[in-house]
Amino acid sequence: MTAPDQPDRDVWPSLREAATRVEDLIAALPDPGARTHPQRAELAAAKDAARALRVHYLDTHADAVFERLADGLRIDELVAAAADACPGLVPTEKQLAADRGRRQADKEGWEIDQGIFLRAVLRSPLAGPRVLDAMLRPTPRALRLLPEFRRTGVLRTRSVLLERRDGAAHLTMCRDDCLNAEDGEQVDDMETAVDLALLDEEVRVGVLRGGEMSHPRYRGKRVFSAGINLKSLHAGGISLTGFLLRRELGYLRKLVTGLLTDHTGAWHSRTVEKPWIAAVDTFAIGGGMQLLLACDQVLAASDAYLTLPAAREGIVPGAANFRLGRYTGPRISRQVILSGRRIWATEPDARLLIDEVVEPGELDTAVARGVAQMQSPAVVANRRMLNAVEEPPEEFRRYMAEFALQQALRLYGEDVIDKVGRFAGREG
């Protein structure tokens, strides 16, 4: 194998040796679910030794590794390229493929090693901004669908319905079977829809809302979002790069920052951005509440509530730790994130998060009113200035660097695996 340029003579050989030991142990052991406690302990110790060396190596050489890779790569492409360029530094496609068919409890935890690499790259002042810029580019799927959307004003997928009406892009989340609980497919559909709304010149404002549900408990009712799909997490379908980081650095950040593209007027702005309105029916749980923090105006039905059950689920609620406190202050953000506090639309503290509360039957009228307000010519310029103060790019980058590793660790926490297993058992 070829080491990165100017390798640390002490660390690199030790790292490669430690990575080889992990690979050899895995090859000699039975599948994860059949391993004895001593076997698991021996492998865990070997993985920890290799990970400590990866952290030490990347603390010094992250930029050198990054410079060996092609520029403009998205997160998933970046880790794949690093695996090819520097074997032993991040998991290979073969190692990741072996994990894909397994339940979360039976995986090897290779995403933790991806998290180590991505933390180092994202926190680099050289590499980090370039990765974030790559994630703000429109996806190939959106560019492919753009001509048809410009012509018809409609995109319909399994997860979303996007409709252009009178200058507004109405993005309806349509996973009626699971209360709009997000999985990888929905993240892909959401990013495509957000890209199209931002790219279409006839759209001036975006609206996010949940559709009517077929779920037995909420049949016929609109629901905003139940957050992450815990059944998919239990089954091993929630990945670090394809779901968790793509979601935060992809469509959620595009809602805030806009789309990085070569557009008319690029000389005075690098991005195409538009205001976004969220209309909450019934509840916005977890990732649903995270969506609200990326929007410019939040409307809610009087019987709706918001919550971030991070402590109960055991994972980090995306960039909510970064954004929530600026709305509510530190005390309430800790109550919501650490204690799972539920905030009802009609309680006084909800005014910190919701701009207008109306009766459920009046939400359509409130949305129309909001769309009219947000189409003012000065809205885009003012939201850009507000976001420059409230969400400085360098602070966001440093947060996401640490998130990449902490969320990877949480994915494989015993408490998380136990909780999602019990949830899947109840729902199954």
C-alpha cells in the first residue's frame, strides 16, 4: 500500500499494523452475533488501539490525505476515495458491504472509523469548507429532473410531493405508512425536492408540510414528522454518510444557506436561496423539529407539539444542539434535548419556536398568508444577513466535525441498540 505523502514514520507503520490486526481478527472470528464475550473484548481492544492511532495520525496529516483526493466530492464519495488512496485509514467498500445486510446490533462499527476521518477533514480550515461547498451543490438526480419540473411544476416520489403554485413550492412529506419517519430514501427525495425548489426560477418561497396518514393511529390526519425511522435504524438501514451527514450537510443546510451553483447573479452571491415556511400538523418529533429550526417561519395547529427525544433514543439530534439555543436560550434547549421536554403549541414557551398558532382548520389560510409575506423582495437579503449572524459558517463547520464522530459512536452505543430493538419489537 502507498502511504499518504510525508507519512509520520512512527505512527503510519503502527497504524497499518493495527488495522491489519483488526482485519485478521475479524476474519478468524465468527459473525458478530455468534461471538463470545472474550472474543468481543479482544476485538474491541484491537479496534480501540487502531482508532487511537488514526486520531493521532489525522491530527497532523488530514490535509495531506485530503489533497490526494479529487476536489468537489460529497461525503460518501470522499470516504470511498480515501479508502482507495490510503487503505487502513478508513474502511473499504468490501468491509462496508459486509455490514449492509446486518442489523445494527450485528455490525462491525466501521462507521466509527469514517467518523474519525470526517471529523479531522471537516475541522480543517483548508479541507472543511471545500467539503461543505461540495454538499451544497445540486445533486445529479435533481439536475436530471429539473427540466421536467420546470415544465410541469410537479415532482411525485414515494416520499414527497412537490408542487409549484403561484410562486410557492409546496413540499409535502408523504410517507403515510410511518408518520413521515425518515429513512435513506426519504432523505434522498427531500434533497431532490429542495434542490428543485431552489433551482426553479418561478419559485420564490418554499413550504414544508406533512401529508395525510394511513397509519392506524392517525388515519386521515396530517402529520408533520415523527423523526428518524427507528425500525430502519434497528435493521441497519441508517448510515452515517448516506443518511445522518447527508441530511445535515445536504438538504437541511440548503434550507438555511441556499444552493451553491453557477447562476445568474453569481457575482454578488455564491448561492441561490429562498425563504422557507414550515406548517406543523399534529407533531414535529426529532428530525421533524430539527426541520423547523432551519426554516424562516413556523406555523402550527393549536393541537400540535414539538419534541426532541434525543435522550430517549440515545443519539445526537443533528444540528439541533447548535441551533435550538439561539431560539430558546440554553435552559429550555437543555430541557428539550437532555430531558425530552415536549412543547405544546399553545404554551407560552412555544412562542420562541412558533411564529403563529391557529386552529387546525385554519392552517391552510395561515400558510397562504405566510407565503404572501415571504415573497417580499427584501426577504432574501435580510434572511441572508440574519443567517450570517446566527449561523456563522466556521462555527457550523466545527460543530459538524465533532458531530461526525459523536453520532457515529452513538449509532453503536449499547443503549441505542437496545432501545431501537425494543421499539422495532413493539412496532413489528
